[in-house]
Amino acid sequence: MSQLIECVPNFSEGRRQDVMEAILAPLKSKKGCYLLDSRADVDHNRLVVSLAGRPDAICDAVLKAAKIARDHIDLNVHHGAHPRIGAIDVIPFTPISGISMEKCVELAHSFGEHYYNELDIPVYFYEEAALKPERRRLEVIRKGQYESLKADVKNPDRHPDIGKPELHPTAGATVIGARKFLVAFNVNLNTTDVEIAKSIARHLRASSGGFTSVKAIGLALEEKGLVQVSMNLVDYESTAMYRVLELIKAEAARWGVTVNGTEVYGMVPSAAILESSAYYMQIDDFKRDQVLEIKLLELMGKEEDA
Amino acid sequence: MSQLIECVPNFSEGRRQDVMEAILAPLKSKKGCYLLDSRADVDHNRLVVSLAGRPDAICDAVLKAAKIARDHIDLNVHHGAHPRIGAIDVIPFTPISGISMEKCVELAHSFGEHYYNELDIPVYFYEEAALKPERRRLEVIRKGQYESLKADVKNPDRHPDIGKPELHPTAGATVIGARKFLVAFNVNLNTTDVEIAKSIARHLRASSGGFTSVKAIGLALEEKGLVQVSMNLVDYESTAMYRVLELIKAEAARWGVTVNGTEVYGMVPSAAILESSAYYMQIDDFKRDQVLEIKLLELMGKEEDA
């Protein structure tokens, strides 16, 4: 495999098993496209899928899955804690090896054209693939969610990057882009006061003086009787997981609130975990290739290439 | 590769670069034997090598390396902080996949016979391969080190398992065996009082009521002006790294001493690190195959098998 990418499509369905299985089927059966992980969340009502493999194989499989999602999800009756504007809400492409960020941007643009032509769902481009600077940020594109965007899409500021200025009547719009590897990291707090999670999330965000590479929202987890700071770490190399967790603990202490548990949602690169292990265990000079499996498979890969 | 083992030969040379390179050469060039890692320690005066691969390839390469070590290391002039009885001090075999512990014991026994015939170095069997129950424990075999064993070897209690009751005149004896994966984990303490490290090490050991799967000694690191609790975790699944580290912190606090840093020496299975990460970061239900590289390479391996 000379070019390897990751792709994490997010579908707005986390409750109906039959629909989720139908969406996953084409992602499991395509040669060259590896389904790393898929996790549904009932509170978020969302299915997050991690794929890795060849760009062509992944694009083909994701298009098939998106057709199924479009035909089975109606955003007009969809409810969930996670913001969304589409049945297929976001499709990010991430370089892993043998491919540059620039090539992933080109891939996102050509896939977006093909996607609109095949599915009739308008497309916004975000992050590195954004065509307008403000659309680098997903939250700008998703402002007001599906319910507001239905009307706001007529406003020239909110026209899609591809497609007519109207949403698909049931599937909304899709945000497609290219970005660095994103770690989804949630921290649950021992309180039912959602304002505490919201306040902490606000202090973590760049827009209010927090970390440059953390996106955070505060949510109530009503089933669990907890609140959650739900985060995307968009550059785990510059903003390590442990640093974010420790700041959340410090902020929560202001209200006498403690961490109940955390969640790594979906896939995580080994480097992100090892960096935080090294911090907590004070491991000096710990190297990724001291991990047996990573080193052995790297050596076996090299031998096969030779 | 249908049978995969790990082998971690320890050589009593951590200072002379040319000798270490000569020892490593046959371990690098043998097809089917992968050199995962090698680390020399000047204070210990010891070279620890991690190999993984096919049993036959590893045995062949280790025998060649041992011949070179025998011819270049003279224990009569060797000094180092780490206990040892041989130029090639220990050779443990560890099952990784497709091979049972029982088969690794058989492998150790047949390799031991061949080793004595080829090198004229007497052999003791330890851990799972021990022929006498007390020899399961390496410290029993190594009691008094090379300097005492030279005379004590005549005592029937200390006769080698293979070979005449006399040590090789320069290379001593070698301890060969089969065991679970061993994590070498050192904790450095902010003090120059070696008695503190020794006391903590004593409390960690099974023989004085500590953990059943931890071997620990206390050492002075004179170059660094610190002391070290140097450990082998012989069953990281039952005695997790974080649990050992936290107990050391608690014991050290008795003297107002803190941890300066820790060291993972050589290779570590991903599961050992991930277990401790999950503890410190309070990650609920974290799975090994959420780590991108581990999952992807597993899927690629399955595809190749198919």
C-alpha cells in the first residue's frame, strides 16, 4: 500500500441497529478499505466510523455507505446531543503515510464534486480543504445546526461550496475536508450540573483563551447522571491528552467536582497514548518502537518491501 | 510465521563498543530473527538484547553471538552493578504466538544441550525450564555471583544442569530458560541514600510480603547522584506497572523522597503500557485495538493469511 489515509465519516444514527448495519456493510466489504472501528452513541445519536486504506478504495466505499444513510435517515425527526447538519454529517480525510496533506485536500475536493453529483447532497469544505477561511472551523459551518441551516442556506454567506443553495430535504448537507488525525476524548464529571461542563469546555477552547488545538463542548449525560466535556483534540502532538485532562481536573476542583472517568472514542494513534503514559509514569526517553508489536510489525513490513 | 517467540539474551558487556557490535552482528543478519532492541548500560556493564522471530532462526543466531561473547569477555576482570555469573548471563525464551510455554521449555532444554556441546560453557535451567524447583528463581542460581560460584560449583547443590561441575575459565556459566514476557522497569529516586532504594526493593519483593510477580533490587546510580529501584515485572498482567510505581511513591514518601524519573528498559508489550495509561487517565473500557497501528497491522495480517 503506497498511499495510506484514514477517513472518519460521522453518520447521524446511533440508535437503529438495522440502519447502522446497512451503512457499515459497504465499508466492511471493499478490498483495500479497512474498517478499524465503529462506535454508536445513543445520547449523541451518532455513528462514528474509522477507516484506513487506499484513497480510491475508501472513497468508493464511503460513497456507497452515504447513499444508504441518505435513504434511511431523516434529519427532520432526528434528535441527539451532538450538533449536526447532515445524515452524513462530516467526512474528513487524514494522511497517514505516502501521501501529503496537499494531496488529501485535492482528494477531498474531487470526492466532494463526485459526491454531490451522485447523491444530490450539498457539500461544505472544512479544515485544510476549506475554500473560505472562516469555513476551516466546523462549528462555523454547523452554526444553528440542520434546523437553522434549512433557511439560512439561502443567505450567500452560508451557500454550500458545491451544490445549489438548498439542503437535501431529509439528509441536509455534508461537510467534507482534510485534517490532521483527530482524537475524540471525553471526560465525565461527577455532577449533574451541565453548566460546570459548559464552563470548563469554554475555558479549554482557543476562542476563549484556551488551547489552540482543542474543540470542546459541555453536555449532560442524562442516562448516567453525569456531565461530560466532549472534545476533539485536533493536533495531539502539540496539545497532549494528559495536559488537557489535568487542566480539566484543575478547573473542576473549583466546584469540588472530580473526574468520574474518561473515554477515548474510536481510534487513537499509538503516539498519543504513549506520550501521556510517559508523562504519568515519568518515563524518561521512552520510544514508540520499544512497544513490541509496533516494532515487530515495522520490521516485518520492511522485510516484505525488500 | 507460524511460531513466534521472544528471546532476551543478556551479555556481561556494556562498555566496549567494538565487543558489543561484534556480539550484535549475527543477531542482525539472520533471516527470521528480528532484532527488536538492544540497550547497553554502563553502570550495569551489561548488554540486553531483545529478539523476536522463528525459534530455529533465533537459536542459530544466539549461538553465534554467544561464541563471540565467550571469546571477548573475561568475567575475572568484569565489574558492574548488575549481578551475573556468565559472559552470556541469561538466555530466556518467551512464547508470543503459535507456541505454548511447554514447547518453549522443550526448546530451552534442547538448546541448552547444544549450547554446552558447542561452547563448553555449563548451563543452569531456570523459571519454567528449571529441573530443580529451587532453580526456578534466577537469584538462587546466581547467588554470590561468578566470584563465589567458581568454587561453589563443586558443591553438588550447585552443580550445573548440563556440563561438568566447573565454570568456563573466562565465560563462567549461562542460565537458560523459558518464562513469561518480562518488563524491565526502573524507578529513580531523588536521593543518594542507597539504603532507601534497598529498603523499598525489599518491600516490593514476594519474599518479604510484597508483590508475587516483582523482582527488585536497590542500586546507587553514582553518575547521576540518584538511587534506583531496578525491577523485573515477571507477570505484567497480574502486577501492573502503575501499581508498582504508585507503591514505590508511597514508600518513598516515608523518607520525604520523590521519584526523579522512570525507565522502561528494552521492549514492552503494548498491553502493559495501555493498562497503565487507562489507569492514570481513568479511561473506561479502553481496548488495545483502538490503537490505530495495532489494529491496522492486525487487519493487514489477516488479509495476507486469507
